[in-house]
Amino acid sequence: MNSTESNTELPATAVADAPSPRVGATEPAGAGSLYRHLVAMARGLDAVRMAVVYPVDAPSLAGAVEAAQAGLIEPVLIGPPARIYEAARSARIDVAPYRIVAADHAEQAASQAVALARAGQVEAIMKGALHTDELLRAVVDGHDGLRTDRRISHVFVIDAPAYPRPLLITDAAVNVRPTLTEKRDIVQNAIDLALVLGIAEPCVAILSAVETVTEALPATIDAAALCKMADRGQIRGGVLDGPLAFDNAVSAQSAQTKGIASSVAGRADILVVPDLEAGNMLAKELEYLGQARIAGIVVGARVPIVLTSRADGTLARLTSCAVALLMARRAGGGEA
């Protein structure tokens, strides 16, 4: 895939690594409280049947087993059985309780996972020890993939200790330079996820560098158009405003100082970034300088897709699985 194309759905690892937990960082008081709340929301629901694609190293296998032991997922391990057993031995993990589907290599494992999802045998997918583009290539396949009438997009679910509410950032991992039509799907995907997470009528800030519409910054024109699309019912379930600069989106005082009257300013639940580069930098800045915790999920496909990092901690992995479980149960008509 060509990362220079403005409307390309590009797998995260091809251009942007998901943020990883800080090594040696001191956790602020209350860190992870949102994550623990989301995991608690998912407890009591039937575990989601999740295809774990190519879990042939200890971190990816351990993440799946941790989520299974927490009652969040029922894993189906897809990959070369010998390598899965080898990873289990090295991590001292018992995989006997879990179904293993044989696949010779990563690409075949991804195709197997997608086929199981299409057949209704699994309700979600988790990335194992393969490149994200290998997994998403199978997901977005026009004939045998998991596309819907929506653009596939990625949402970071962020627990920022200095911010009084959950924060979703999109799209910082899949769509490189989305068009206006694609941004509409990205916004709707994020709103739908926020509703699943219990955020009623989420406030959506469409970010740019400035708060006024100017042709010099095309993102401001897109922001204004997205807000009008919401006025016309083309985007539903949330309250949109934009363009807003980051400070106005999260700080009511900043917005007041600049004379911005907005029901979203200072209380945004969702931050929609102009492009992948801006979003990825913002997420990493929140993590490394703001001590935020970050989990992520791909939405807009037939099933939720968990994109884990090798460096993810236990709580981040559990949170991503909890979000997938909540999404799957809402899609299936169960209570979330």
C-alpha cells in the first residue's frame, strides 16, 4: 500500500506504531481508573469468542490468556501449533483449555481468522505476533474480508489522569489522510463506540490548528462541513463542533479566553484529528508527557479488532478486550 495516497486505509505498523507503556514511569494517583471501570462493565457478560491471530511469541499468547482468565474472551488460537506450544512453554502458559486452529504462516492465520468471523464462529479478532498490515489486508479484502458500508477506522481509548472524563482519539493508526466522506465514517464509528462505553451523546471536537474556517488550512473546512453534516442528520448520536484547537477542546477556560461559545469546548469526549500523523503524535504526547494510559480498537468492520502492542501492559490488554466484548454484545443485542 502506498502511504502517500490521501484516502488510503493503511495498517498501523506501516506508518505509525501504537504508543507503548512507559518504562520506569511513575504512575499518578488514580491511573488506570477508567480502564478498571471498563473491565468491570464487561464482567458478567458472556466471554467473547475471539480469534487470536498468530500468537507465536510469549507476549501475544500471554495477553490472550490473561484476558481469558479474566473471563473477557474465549480465545481461538490460530497459527502453527508447534510454535504456539513453544511460546506457551517459554511463558509457562497452559494452552490445553483453548482451541487451536492450524495455519502455516501469518498471512494464512489472518485469512483463517477472517473466515471464522464471516462464518460467525468468532465474534472478534486480536492481533498476535504479525504485522498489522498482514492482518488488515485480510480484513479489508473486497471479496472475502470483513468490510461493511462504513470505512474501517481506529480509536484510541485514553485514560488521562489530568482530564476528568474518558477521551477517545481517532484516527491515529489506520487512515492516513482521510477525505471528507471518510472522516464522516470515522466520526460516526467513534460516536458509536462512545455510546457502547456508556458515554451518552458524546461531545465531538473536530481538531485543527485554529478555531476559524480558512481555506489555507483544509482541515478547518472539513471540520465545518462535518458539523453541518451532523446538523443534517448525516452524523448521528453526538454533538459536534469544529474547527477547534486542542486547548479549546479540552479546556473551558481556554475557550472562554478566546471568546469561543461552544457546547463541546472544554468537555470533548472524542477528538477527531485531521490526519494520522497528527493523531499519532497527540496520542504519544498524552502518554509520555501526560502519563495517560492508552488502549485501542479497530471499528467499522463486521467484528471489533484488537490491535495489541508487544509492550502493552496487562491492564491495557484487558481494556482492549473489554471494549471488544462490550461492542460484540451490543451488536448481538445483549446488554452492555
